[in-house]
Amino acid sequence: QVQLVESGGGLVQAGGSLRLSCAASGRTFSPYTMGWFRQAPGKEREFVSSIRRDDGITNYRDSVTGRFTISRDNAKNTVYLQMNSLKPEDTAIYYCAATFNLYSVPVSVSQYDYWGQGTQVTVSS
């Protein structure tokens, strides 16, 4: 079993920045892929970004490309999401996710096996 604990959410004005962190525990080796999803009220959970352990390949949804940066520290089993130039439409609960499976494009909810409890990000206009 793997536990994921997110931190770093909060309230910020449009144009501001936040950094989310997600620490994984429970296994001796880190998940192959870790990612971030978000869910706004009344909407489905959507992919934000992912990063693979061994080669560092990343994926981003189009609307955050150039504003968000994902990174990970394998020694600490931690993944980060640096969010800059935040917009009100980025407001959502952000979830960390992990999988030990290998996917070429890990952007679907169904591809991830472990989830954090979520952290609220609110961007005011």
C-alpha cells in the first residue's frame, strides 16, 4: 500500500504562485509515475501534469503549459507542482496520484492506483 500526502494549497490572487508537494510512503521504491489532477465543483477530475521516475519525462494539460512545472525528488519520494501566473479557472481541489505501472502517456484517472486526500487551491480575481 502507498500513502500520498499533499501540502501547499491555499488562497492566492490571480497572477500569483503556489507550490504543491506530495510525499509518498509505504514502499521501498518510489512509484514509476506520479501526477497531479484537479477537480472543480461540478466538474470531473482532470489531468494536470505527470512525471516519470526513471527518465523524467513530463506531460502537461494544454491550459497549464508554460505556467506550471512538475518535478520530483526520487530520494525523498516527493513530487512538486510549481504553479505560476495562476488564474481563477485554476481554482480546484488538487490531487496527487501515483502508479507503479508503465504508461507512455499517463494522463487518465484510471491509470493511477493511489491518490492523496487533495488540497484546495483558490485563485481570486
